[in-house]
Amino acid sequence: MKLIKQLIAVATVAMAVNAQAAAPANEAPDVLVKRISQEVIETAKSDKAIQSGDQKKVLDLVESKILPYVDSQRMTALAAGRFWRDASPEQQKALSDQFRTLLIFTYSGALSQIKNETIEFKPMRSDPTDNEVEVRSQVNVARGEPIPLNYRVAKTPAGWKIYDINVLGAWLVETYKGTFASEIGKGGIDGLIKTLTEKNKSLANKPLKTVAK
């Protein structure tokens, strides 16, 4: 689980850009990722506050440079599956808010553990008119074989946004889908919202783990 969280962070950080610097409108998604990934990953590696587990600094980084480029609402809807359509607008908003918060804590905990990983991108197979693409990459680690890592990106009115990540052969949305279905089966949509809310409260009170020195 620790490795998966680290890889999620690398993948999502690779999609992040400075919120103050808009990418060219015609920039391909894989070009965008390649252009900004090294800069952001190096920031995570070299920032002493992040490496020491400064929770506010890490949370601020996630909020400003990662979440704007993650379609958390679409991820929530996909993870909820058919139950999403049965939820009221109020329930959908509450569920999306709690899932977004869970993603923040997931990325924050992983970001503070990035150390020596680098990411290498594969040629993207797509048509210029495609609105959804899969960007393939691999994570190079200090020891062991490179780990395949793919993520799905969709073009939205606000630009390209990531909505799913494949880590070690498993899509993140599918992983949450099983958990969501189980919780909904026990307590309905409100039960799932309550479970996520309690989990987020617990995570908020836990210090971030840092990389081994």
C-alpha cells in the first residue's frame, strides 16, 4: 500500500502545473505532463518542509498544484457507479466533497515520501481529435524493475484533467468502486458519506509519514 501511494503521488504530481501559469490551449496532454513533471517532482524531493512532514505545506501544495488538474467529481461518480444516479444532488455534492478530501490526504501522505523516483513517458497512441486519452509511463526506482504506470486524462472546458490512474495493473477508480459498493450496501449513500467523513477526520489528526533519512 505504501508503494501504491507513492506511485499515485508521482503520477498525480506529474499532471500538476503551477496554478498561476496556464498551459497553451493546444498543448497535447502527454506534452504537458512531460514538460512539468520533472520540475514538480524535484520540488517535492527538495522541499525540506515537505520531506519533514509539514502537513500544512504539503496540503497547500496538493490543493494548489494537484487537485486543480484532477477531476475528482468524475472520479467520485465512476467510483460510485450505478449508485451515483440514485443519489440526490445534495448527496452527490457531499460525497464528492468527502472523496476529494480523501484524495487530498492520500496525495499528501504520498508526496512526503517521494525520494528517488523518476518518471519516464511512453509514446502516446491517440488521434489529435481525441477528448480522452491514456498516457502511459513507468516509474524508475532506485532498486528493482521499472513499474508500469498509466493514467486516463480527459479534455474539459477547463483543460486536460486526470480522472483515473492505473498502478501495478489496478485502476484506482475500480479499487474504490468495490469499497464504495460495500459501504453503500451496509448503509446507503449516507452511510458511505459518513464513513468517508469519519476517515477524513481521522486522517486530519494523524501526522504525515516522512521518507527514511
